[in-house]
Amino acid sequence: MEVATFPPLAATAASPLDGTALEAWRSYLQSHASIVRVLDAELMAEHGITTRDYEVLLYLAQAEGRRLPMSALAERTMLTRSGITRLVDGLVGAGAVQRVSCPEDARVSYAQLTDAGYERLREAGRSHARSIRRLFLEHFSPEEIEVLAGLLSRLPGARPDGACTVG
């Protein structure tokens, strides 16, 4: 049996993660965490929902019939099946979402946005968009935003076709 040997970690990288590359990565991570923390706190204080709740409500609002299979919600939010179940359970309890069975396949369960959930999302969307402008967009010129949008759209998981509010 042959044992695989690997070169030292530094030798495997196309370029070292230091200098400007490390600064860019750290800035991205730290600013993302900071912005999401503030967005989460503001949504909770003003509307009683988290950014994850908002994300789920938005996906549902943008879906045909304002409903999606639970498996699709889990995939879009990058949550586990149990994670999305817990999140949707909270939204059901708040009256923002209802569960709907699939008449053709009993194994499929849908989350459907209620009218109350849609209104809550619309209200939260106005303040959420203001916060995004304040925390992110105001730090760049329109030209820089255009360049940044193109660059970030190349990252794994980027969904450049989505909107962050409804209506």
C-alpha cells in the first residue's frame, strides 16, 4: 500500500495568503459579520424577525404562489432540513407562514407565505433596504458598486438575480 505524501501547505497554494490577499479576505469576513449582526439586531428590534426569517419570507414572496417545498428552502438558505424546519416552525407560530401538504406527494411539504407574513415582509423591507444603503452602499460610489457587484457575483453561492425586498 502506497502512502500519499503532500508538499508543505505553502507550496500547494498558487499564491500565499498574506499581504493584500489576506487583508481583503479578513476585511470581507469581518465586514460581513459586522453588517449581518447590525442588520439582525435592527430587524429584531423593529420587526421581531431575524435576517434568516427575513430571507425565508423573501424567498417565499418571490416564489410562484408564494410557496416553496421545504427542501428548496433548506437549499436556498443553506440550512439543514432540521434547521429550516425549526425556522419555519417559528414563522408558523408567528402567523407569517403556513404549512401546506402536496396533494400529489405526501412526502412533500410546502411553506407558504400568509398575507400577514407578506405585509410583515413589506414593512421590514423598507427599513432593511435603508440599513443596507447605510451599512454597505454608502461606502462606495455608483461606479464602485457596479464593479463590486461583478466581482462578488463570481463567488460561490452568489445569486445576482435576486432582490432584497418585495413590492
